[in-house]
Amino acid sequence: MRLIAPVFASALCLCAVLASPAAAAENRFPQPLAEESLPSVTKLPATWPSSWVAIHDFHFNAIVDGRLAVVDTANPVQPLKGLVRAAQFANALIAKDKGEIYTAETFYSRLTRGERTDAITVWDMATLQPKGEIVLPGGKRQQSVTYPHLFQLTNGGKWALIANFTPAQSVTVVDLDARKVLGEIDLPGCSQIYPTGPRGFASLCADGSLFSVTLDANGAAASSKSVPKVQDIDNQALFGTPAMVGTTAWFVSFHGMIQGFDLSGTVARPLPGSFSVGTAEGGAPEWRPGGWQVINADASGKLYVLMSPYGKEGSHKDGGTEVWVVDPAKKARTLRIPLKGQTLAIAVTKESTPHLVAAQASGAIDIYDAASGAFVRSLGATVAANPILIQVP
């Protein structure tokens, strides 16, 4: 007992210290955080770093709640920098020279029913807060799964062009600086908007022709011209979203033929000499382009085409498992890049060492070295539920 008692007494003292009110209170009630004023908004850089992209999340499970995710592709830990709301089949544009983002949106007074309002919302690129709105008349803005060429800039970025569908097709011209609608151009049988010259646009038409419109200083049609048979609708139909290299638009067909168009003048013109992206073994039944954003370009002019080995009739939106890099000057494939999974959209950053950004059907965003094709990192499915379009500012 003499040996045990001192040890027991020491244990009691230690327990008393651990169970003291001051120690218990400190454990239960940590020091309070400093007061924070509300609202609290962290500003983004006025000029986004070249590793940043905007990923359009169509958000299939809640289309009225679409969004544009601002993503740092170089940050595997916290890639999501912010969100811009993009409601109901929205389209988006980024005007980095003005520090503004534009979303063409549709709203209903009862969320999914009631009075319809079409509008362009103007967002600040630094705060991602709305700073203006332009209401569009007629309730006719085209609502479809997002294509980038339903909403485009012209006239040095001062005007926006918006595709309409009622199902009659037309284009609304909007003065972004004055925040007002200028007019509407009928576009029967033609779709998509490809800016041309200093002030105009072209559209691909259902009969295989290419229709160009020149706008006057008031936003009305000053002249127009149609170039027939620029594509074979039945056998070599073109994807509607091209890769832009300067004022040259490079389109790829459902069967892998590449066709360039010169958009520098008032009339868009096809470039001579279309060519194939190439062939490869292992296709079942064959390799074909597939996806939503299926072709992109880097600063040097190389083209990146999303390819699927399961190409067949009707597979053009299924996505791809490789990216084929094509040099349009040599009209030859220079590299094949295997992807980590079925991919729907691709884009190339404007970094000094450019990266290929690939959005999987699962929502995962993967990053590759554009020059070598080496896998760099995955951002996981952390920034968007349904990423179908990648915009590089």
C-alpha cells in the first residue's frame, strides 16, 4: 500500500488538472473567429491568368440553373475560382478587353412557366457580379443545348449577334456599349453565326451553301451574298463549331474531312483543298470525330480533333477517346493523344507552354501537355456537372 498510494495520488492530481473548468472550457469553446463583414466578395484578377478557362456547365438535371465555371487548370487543389449563373439554355461570351462576361439567357416569371424574358446579362470579370442587362424583344432567342456560335461578337466587340428560332430563323443585333437592341436580320434556312470582316457574319445553310451578311453603321443588313455548295450535307456534313486560327475557321466533317473558310472579308469563302485527319487501325467500325466541342486550335495554328474508334452513323455527339493533332499547312496528322476517358469537349490554353483541356462525359476535367500529349493532371469532377463547352479567354 505504501508503494501504491503516491502513484494513485499523482494520478488524481493529473486528472484534476485535465478536468479543471478552465481547461474544459478551452477544449469546448475554441477562440472565436474574427468578425467578417457581409457581403464578403473576393475579387479575381482583373486579367485572368493564361491557365484559366471558362467551362460551360449545361447542368442537365436542372437546366434552369446552368452556370459558367471559372477554372484554373493549373491548380489541382482548388481549381474552381467562381461561378457565373447562365440560366435556361444560355450562351456566353468573354470580352477580356472590357473586363466583362455576357450571358444570353431566358427566364420565366414562374421559373418554368409564365411570362418569358430573354436578356443579355453583363457580368464583371473581377467580381463575377451582374452589372447590367439588355432585354431582348419577342421571346425568340434560340434555346438549345449550348453551341458557341449562337452568340457572337462583331464590330470590334461593340455589338453582339444572337441567334433566334421560332422556328423561323433570324439574328438579333445588339449594341453592347449603348445597351440597346439595334435590329433583326432574317436568316431563313441557315444557322450558326460566324463573324466576318469588320462588321458582319456568315451562316451555314441547309442546302449546303454559305450565306454572308454585311451590316451598316445602324446594325441593318447592308449587303448579302450566298456561296453555293460549300459542304456536302448528305456525305460530309460539317460540325457547326470550328477551330479559329486568326480569321480562318477550320471545320471538320462527321467523316473526318477538314475544310477551312476565310472569314476576313465581307463574304466568307471556302479555302481550296479539304483534307482528311487521317486513318488508324482499331476502329469498330471506324475512327470518326465525335463530341460536342470536337475541334480546337493552338496559337501556332495546329488543329486538335476529338476522335472516337466507334464512329458510325449517328455517333457524332458520342464523344471521343483520342485527340488527333493535325498540321493544316502540311495537311497531315502529327500526333495522337490517348485520353483518360470518353470526352465531350476539348480546348487548348494560351499559356507559353499550352495545355490541352479535356472535359469527360463523367464531368472530370483532365489536363494534357499539348505539345507531347503527356497526361499532366486531373481536376476530377469538381467544377461542373455537365461540362460541354470550354472557352479560352
